[in-house]
Amino acid sequence: AAGGQPVEGWWLGTFHSLAARMLRRHAERIGLSSNFTILDPDDQARLLKPLMEEKGIDTKKWPPKVVMGFIERWKDRALKSDQVEDNEFREVADGKLSELYRNYQARLKAVNACDFGDLLLHIITILKDPANADILADYHRRFRYILVDEYQDTNVAQYLWLRLLAQGTGNICCVGDDDQSIYAWRGAEVGNILRFEKDFPGARVVRLEQNYRSSNAILKAAGAVIGHNAGRLGKTLWSDKGEGEKITVGGLWDSEAEARWVGEQIEQLQHPRGGQAGFSLGQIAVLVRTGFQTREFEERFIKLGLPYRVVGGPRFYERMEIRDALAYFRVTVQPADDLALERIINTPKRGLGDSTVNTLYGHARRHGICLTQAIRDLTQTDEIKPKVRETLGKLMDDFERWRSLIPNMPHAELAAQILDESGYMAMWKTDKTPEAPGRIENLKELIGGMQEYGSLSEFLEHVSLVMENREAGAGDGVTLMTLHGAKGLEFDCVFLAGWEEGLFPSQRTMDESGMKGLEEERRLAYVGLTRARKRVFIS
């Protein structure tokens, strides 16, 4: 806008919003009407599920949303259903993924719909078709200048779309930082920015090397880390903010000692020093590689009375899998805990419907007894179906057996056994969703964190007090978040925790992607370091 007035002819928006605008104008070229529907993830899964069932694919083993994730990866690379390799992702959906993709696209067309990935895929298909040369020429006249932000985070489809549009005048300006490309796991391709000069001969590269946030000591450290990457354009950041304080590195024995050290450092940072005012908690952040690491810090901050907030997800003990596990432990310790039993009575799935649960509750209310006793009573009658009686009877026997082990078995070992024998841990191990590995890590962290308490009851009491003392989200508090979530943010003081082999850099990332994965981990470290304005602590 200029002078408060819109500029005639400007198109401003995200890649997908602009592609949708184009596709509405030319939908008939790929067999759609201009009033096509854009499906959300739930609708995509509902459309795909019957197609999977038709092919005999188990939708519990392969949830439709998971299968859609693989189809989306093809679309991010601008691969149409007739262009994909049958042997890619051959283990997915019983080896029928490419066939599913073709059937899914045909079904989308039949209902005059497209999904998010189609917005770019369809418009690329239209613009590349020689029969539509007039359409491409029109956009070349219309878009004399193209400006792109965060170019390092573009995927292949976005890159191809831009190349098509820029062929006309060649006037394209892309802003980005190859050292901050940290989203390969969701399709971003750092190679787009690395080969910019090759893709657009004669392009001029302007290095914006002055940093307006961090001190030079922080920038030198970030530069030293990222300098080990071969896949980068290269730059030397500098600041007029002076050298600043050196980075503080702490080597600790374990995560508990690390959380204690971080807590002590934060308390010291709040106090005035050398004539300078102390730092406010709102300008302090603890950044971790993965979500399960927040537990130790949450525990420590609560003990110290330090207000904090977890950004980008629930607090540790509020996470679904943790609440489920705690419910199993609560029923083991206290059979009359109806709320806990109700939470996990059908988790993992045991074939219990709402009518069964209502029958159990009705019996409990009529006789003034707890749900556990109601189950015991009804498994001795014909009021519920034989298979349900058998399932509930086994569950009650399991709880009795676990309860009998409390006096003699170490409580952390018992907790692990409960999660294994109940089938809860196996449920997540067979889950194909992207969140499942993180949930398993959280459960392992939960078990590990129990060992410092005297008993299962003592640990559950501690959790209750933690939940009771949780701070409101508003107000001044330390920020706890992952490195990925911190991109674009800045703080006076940043604590970078868990910098140890296997955790950060992530072993899983390196196993899956080799050197490319390691370079992405270095870029993530670079992002973490450059979130800080004045102080950085690494542990």
C-alpha cells in the first residue's frame, strides 16, 4: 500500500492463497469448476478412508491422516499421481500408496474438490502445459516484479511455481537465510536458495551481514558452528552492539543437575550486577531440542517458585499420554479413583462402548460404590455381554496384580511394567502418526523422573502438587520451548539445554538423513544461538 491506499494490481499473500486465487480463474483447465471446495485435513482423511478400505488396507495400522502425509510429500515435490515411483514408500499402506494416490485424485475431481497440496500442483500443471501458453504469458505481463520472503523455507512445488512466473521478466527478489533453513521435515528444501544464482543467471546476491539483535560474541559462536556446513552460501555476521559477554558453558552429570544449574543461573540473572539492572523473567528463555526435555525444568522452576510458561504445547504433566499413564498409576494405588479409571478404561481400545460404561456407572450410583467394585459385581452377572465381561475381568485382575507388586517392586520398574502389560506403550509403538515417537519419549522421561521419589504414592502426590501450583499463562515468566518453535523470536538471555551427542544433534535425524541431517541440526543450533541479544548459556 502507498499513502494508505491499495496499490493497483498488487497480489500479496502466501504461496497457497495466491495459487488458490489463480486456480479459481483457470480451474476448468484441469477438470474442476471454479467453485471447487478446498478440503481440510479431516475431510481429506474421510475421503481417503473408504478408498483404503476398498483395497483391504487396515486403517488402524495405517490411519488415513498418516497415509495423507506421504501423499502430501509427493505433492510438495510437485509430483502428480502418474509421476510417482511405485517403489517409493513401498512399506506404506501395504505397498499400495501410489495406487491410492491415483484413486484419491480421481475422487477429488469427482466431487469438485482439491486439497492444500493441489493448489500449487494444479496451477503448476496448468502453467507448464504448452496448450496454456496464453495463461502463462498473461501472468508474465501481470507480474513484472516478484518478491519472496523466507525463501530458505520453500519446497520444490513453490520453487517450480516461482520459476514459471519469473520466466517472463526475470525480475525476482528473494530474501532468506540459508543458515536458518530448519524445516526439511515438512518439505522445505535448502537447495532452492543455495542454487539461486544458477537458476537465475545474472542474479545479484546482497549479503545482509549486519545483525541488529545479538552481541558479537554470540554472532562469532553462531558463525563458528554453522561454518562447518558445506551446504551454505556463507556470510560473516557483525554487530555494532559491542563484543558483549562470553558464552557460558556448563557441563553437568545429568538432566536433573542441568535443571538445577539453569535455575541457579536464572536466579542470579535477576539480580543487579555491575551497575546494571537484573534481567526480567520475561526476557529469559530455555530452548530444548525436543518436548520431553521440559519436564526437569518445569519441576525445578516449581520448586524454586520461578514463574514459567511452555510455548507451543501443554506443560509436561498436561500432555495426553502423561495423563493417561498417571491414570493407570492412580487406579493401581487407589482402586476407588473413578475419574482415573474412566479415562483409561477403553485406552487402548478394548471394545467397550458408551452403553457399557453407562451400565457400569448406573450400577455404581444405585449401590453407592466405586466403579472398580461395580465392574467386579457386573462381571459376575449376565447384565453385560460375555466378551465384555471377560475383557473387564482381565483388566481388574491386572490392576490387582500390579497392586500386589507395590510393596516389593521398585516403583519406576512397576510403572514401566504397567504401561507395557496394559498395552498402552505398545499402542504408541504401533501408531504411525508423526507425534507417536515424541509421546514415547515423554513416557520414558516420566518413568525416569519417578526414580527420585520414594514410592508410587509419593510421586503421584508430587504431581498433584505440581498441577495445583501451576502458574497462569499471563504475566512475567521464563519461556520454555523447542528450538523449532523459537524461530523468529528473541530474548535477552537464552539457555540452550541438552547439547549432547544423540540428543542434540538428534541421533534419529542423523540416522535418517546422514550428513544432510547433521547440517540441518547445525542450522538449528545457529537459530538457537541467534535468538539471544545479550547472554547465552549452553549445557
